[in-house]
Amino acid sequence: MTILTPYNDPNIILRFSQGDEQAFRTIFNAQLQPLCYFAYKILGQKEEAEDVVNTTFAVLWERRAQFNNGEV
């Protein structure tokens, strides 16, 4: 069984934009830690960084239909 990641699935953005929850989870799981680290470096507080990243992913899911073949 092949494990899909954003790096080996060329259609993941398309699938995500069509409401595929597994595609969203794949992107989320791959990007959560790097984005939290990046936000922490800017904000200096772990909880605030996690909140910002989680809010960003929530907005991303809400606006998924606005993606057109990987472009917003």
C-alpha cells in the first residue's frame, strides 16, 4: 500500500479543492509541524502559534473551492 503525501500525489490540490477530506488530512499532517515551528519563531509562544496554524487550516478548508488546479 502506497502512503500518499503532498509530495507524491500530483492531484492532491485538485482533490482537496473538490472536498476530499483525505487529501486535506494528508496536507495537514505533512505541513502542521513545519508551519507551527515557523509561526512559533515569529510569535514566540507555542499555544499562539498552534492557534494561528489551526485557524489557517480551518480557513483553507472553508475556501477550498476557490483553488483552481493549485492556484488561488
